Amino acid sequence: MTPRPRVTDLTLAQKASLLTGATFWSTASFSELGIGEVVLADGPNGVRRQLQGTDHLGLYHSEPATCFPPAVAIGSSWSRDVAAAVGRALAIEARALGVDILLGPGVNIKRSPLGGRNFEYYSEDPLLSGVLASAYVESLQAGGVGASLKHFVANDQETDRMVISSDVDDRTLREVYLAPFERVITESKPATVMCSYNKINGIHAAENRWLLNDVLREEWGFEGAVVSDWGAIRTRPAALAAGLDLGMPGPGEFATAAVIGAVEAGEIDEATVDDAAARVLALAAYSNSDRSTADWDAHHDLARRLAVECAVLLKNENNTLPINQGASILVVGEFAKEPRYQGGGSSHVNATRVDIPLDEMRILAEECDVQVAFAQGFQTDSAENETLRAHAVAAARLADTVIVFAGNPESEESEGFDRSRLELPESQTELINALAEVARRVVVVLANGGVVTLEGWHDRVDAILEGFLLGQGGGKAIADILFGAENPSGHLAETIPVRLEDTPAWLTFPGEQGHVRYGEGVMVGHRYFVTADRPVRYPFGHGLSYTTFSTDSLAVDVTAHDSLEATVTVTNTGSRAGAHVVQVYLSTGVGPVIRPRRILAGFDKIHLEPGQSKHVVVELDRRVLGYWDIDRKQLIVSPGLYTVQVAESASTVLLEQTVEVDGDFLPVTLTLQSETGSWLDDPVAGPQLRARMQAVIGSSGEEPVDGSDGTAMMRGMPMNQILSILGGAIDGDWLLSLVAQPETGRNQP
């Protein structure tokens, strides 16, 4: 075997040229040195391989590939197995299409339901996002294709995305926005991490040394390459100095010259170039001339099966679904003929084929003696059309069940811009209400990249199936669920609010004057709605099935390193097989910070036959118990009581058990600048200080040190101010001597 080239074999010019793409999608190559190109391509729910007409916005042709369910759907599956299956299949297709690094997955948080790229991200929750992305990355890379975890970090909107500063406090950044990245990096070791376009607290991600070096490499131990989002670099030497290895896209003659000039001028040490070049060279491990052959038909069938696990049955009054034999059905909506199955922009896949919901429904209808008619009802460009509506309403009077395919047009959900409204197009909501006036039963099937409000028509329909975007096999998946050939098992990975004004980021999204302030802090998504007791239409974690489940026998054990283990027994109490998501949440009030009333702490998805029971064990790791301490700059688990809750959704708790956790021992260093309350609470100094203060204050006839309004006011004052007020009656040196003893210290509550 020919030894792999080393950085020391290269000239400065060659090393510098490795740090910027040679073409739009590939790295530099030196055949004389045995260095081949590494090919990158857009993902993450399909391979967007461009051989001609290159772009990063999904505008030009790409080679046919399977469009698997996008992340918005995979998040709703709540299934590691589903996420892993996508990764395995994409590895095969990427290798078949000559791709070495696939740009994905995206683990940014759905901070606002209006985020234009929400369809590319899993959830509003950092744990759910991180766990699913880890499964995806492990499977993709096990298949020989490198992942590119993106967009690092706080790229949670499209408005002004290349210039906006995401202003996020340290605790929020650590607990919410960095958390899924940390989980994937430490557990699955992606080949690359892609920096985002935006600034983080005033510094562009591509030039943010704290982010790319201090956190990513030094704290988390990331050993892969950092790649820029396409066009994210402002100044190549500055990005290199900050820790960005590969700038994309190419050609990069100017960037290469800038790096060489910075080294020659002494602005950058050549060792920095060496380190970055070595990391880019290491990507050759994913460059494989032994290209695989993809079974496109098998992958289409896989896309269908996965889509079934992603659709969420929101409402099903009087068992409207599944459709009974002998019924007459009117299907309304152009989306039944021309389905929305993916978002727009860089992740847009040239699907090998697309299942059409109406065609698939007619196939199933023939098998169960159901008559299916169709009416367009509305225009997908949202323009009003009274003729189409009147025709649909007239036809609805004759049908047993009306099934409306509604949703947002692709022109309103794409990379590059945020949504302007939470509602469906008015032409659709008016049609749904008009149909509800005359139809016996109305079912609404939704297709949308981000949640839509259901207000104004929700209570007038009998069933709602939220498909989100289900990929190229979604048409058959929807038909199978509607007719009962498959049992829905998706659960919401994001809250469906009543109004946009109810959402936690409403007042600050998408920002102003170049800044977006993350003022809601850690209260993102369901954390806010539950903590504030804000009503929602459907909570995070909600999802119905055609069968029923019972959950019993919760047992919680405290394991090593302040982690917990929850065990429950789940039984399928219905008459048909189905899948159930065990959702485990954590509630605690311990610690010096405001905690959400309830956070997702673990989950598992299981399949059960009728009458079958399973014992399910869910681990709650230290990360979900802790909070980020902004003074100590580390994750802290406070000692005290933690309540583990097994829930139907974020809003409905089924079982709970409270356990005591030892937590971290935190010695407190007291100075005369420390708050008086900390002195009074100290186990060594507190009793003696309290007695001395009582003697001084008591002699003047004032209230006791404990229990008075005056004491409460004193607790928040620096100790040196109290000493000054007492006029030297208590000596500061004596006070400091009390805490100079080795045994001084306490656990912070």
C-alpha cells in the first residue's frame, strides 16, 4: 500500500491550496503526490450531486437520487432506527454518485415556527435533535461517507442570515444551541463540522476562535475538519487563525494567495497552516474509488416505510380514520396530485420518482370497494378561485368522507427567507370551512415544512393527519395510513401553538439592526409553554395511534456520575400492532438558576403486537440533570430532588417518581465582596457570624438577624458594606479567618 502523503511533503503553496476548494464541490488534488480530490455534496435527506451547473441554492440540475423524509419528518418519528436507516441508505447513494462528504445533518433549533429552514432541522428540543443526528452520523460514516454537522451555531433563521448577530447568553448557548452539536461530536465523531453564516455575539462563526477552537476542539475533543458554509468566509487568514480548515467553494486562488501572504508577513504561523492541511488531508479516508451501486427501487420502498413512521395523527374524532369499506370519498386539493414532499434550497433533491397520494389512494380504494372522486378546490399559488371552491363544495355533499390535502406552497418554505405567517393560505382555510358546512366527515392532510396554526377550522373537522414533508415515498405512506394498511406512530417534535404571539421568540424574531436577541433564554419551545402554562393546540410529543397503550411500573435508579435510569412497562392494549414512544421528562427546582418546569430527558420508540408488553429502560445522562454555571463555566449538577416523569406528551404526565441526587460538591470561596447571605449560609462561618451580628444588632434594639425584612435586605448586600454599616463592631480579619480552615465549604443548593 502506498503511504498516505504527509504535510511535510508539501510546499507552503500546496498546503495553502488545500485549504480552499479547487472547484465548487471538491478539494485540491496533487496526482504527482498521490493526493486525490475529496468531493462534497449537499444533503442531508438526499444526495444533491451536481455534475454541471453548480450552485448551493438548489437552482440547477442534480443527478437523480432518493429523496428520503427531511429532518422535519425524521424528528417526528422519534426513532433512532429511522434516522440510522436514512444514514445507511445515503452512504450507499453517495458512494454510487461519487460523493465523499455529505453536508448534513442539520441540528439547529427551531426557535421560531417561522424559521424558513425549519424543514431541515429535527426539533425545537436539543436532546431529540442530538440523539437522532448521532444515529444518522454513525450510520452514514459506517458506510464510508463522511458527515458534515451543521450549521455551527445559532443559525436559527434565514432573515439576514449572512450578517445577523445571534446574541445568546452563555447558559442558553450551552444548554440549548450547542447541546445537540456537543452530543453528536462526542458520541459519533463526524468527519467535519460546518460553520454557519451568522455572527455569534458579534463575531462571525467562520472567524470565531472561541467557538471553533476553544469549545469545539479543546473542550469537546473534535479531531475532524471545520468547513465553511458556502461563501461564509469574510477574510481567509482570519478564519484560518480561528480554526477553520476548509473554505468553500472554490476555485480559491485569491484565498490561497491571502494565506501565503499572511504566513510570509508573519501574521500566521506556518504550523497553523500545517495543522489545517493535515485535517483536510485526513478527509481522504472517506475518498473511495470502490464506488457502490445503489438499488434505487429498494431505496424508494425504504423511503415509503420510513415516511409511515413520521406522519403524526393529530386528531381522530369518532374513529373517522382509518377509512371504512364501502365508503365514498372526495379528495380535494392539488397537493393530492402534485405533492409537497421536500423543502426548497440547497437540500432540494432530484427524486428518482415520486408517489402520488391520489393514485395510491385509488389503488387501495379498489381493494376495499371505496369510490374515490377528486376536486381541485384551490390553487396552490394561493390565488382565490370561487369556481374551484364551488365545485368542491357541491361534490362534498355527495361523499361519505372528504379528504382535503392542504399545506404551504414550496415558494413559501425555502432556504434564504423566513415565513411571513403561521396560517395556511386563506384560500385553503376558507375552503376547509366551506366543506365542513356540508360534508358528513372531513379529514385534513397537511403538507408543510414548519408547523401551521390550526385555528379557525380545527374544531370543524373530524381528523387531521400532519404529514409535514415525507419525501418521495410519502404519497403511499399517507394512503396506507388513511386506509389503515399502516398504523400512524409519529409524534410532534415541535409545539403547535394557538397563535404566533404565544411563541417564546415572538417579540425578538428575526431581530433588528443586525442583531437578534435570544431573550427567551433556555425557555425554548415546549419548555416555555409548559413553564408559563401557556395553552397550545397540540403539545410537543403529541401523536395518536389506531391502537392503545398503557404505561405502568415506573422505577427510577440513581446510577454513577449523577445519571438516572428509568424503567417502565408498556403494553399494547388495543387490537392491532403499533409503535409507541416512551417519553421521559425531568422536573426539578434545585440550583441557583431558573429551570424549565419540565424538559425532555430521554425517549425510546418500541413496536408492540396486540397484548404484548415490554420493559423499557431509558437512561437520563448527566447533561440533562445539569445546568451551565456561568461563573464556573462548566456543567453543574446541583444536589437535591429530581422528579422523573413518564408522559404522553410535554403537557400530560402519566407516572412520576422523585429521587435524590448527590450532585456536585462545590466549595464556596468567600471574600468580603461576597453577599452576606452566602456568609450566613456557610456551615462554618454562618453560625458564628450570625451570633456576632445578633449581639451587635440586638444591643441596639433592632429586629433579630433571622426572619426580618431587614435581614432579607442584608442578604443581598456585599459583606464589606455590612461591616461598614456596623461601624467596625465586627472585624473583617476575624471573619476571613473563619473560612481559612480546610473544612470550610458547602454544597451549593
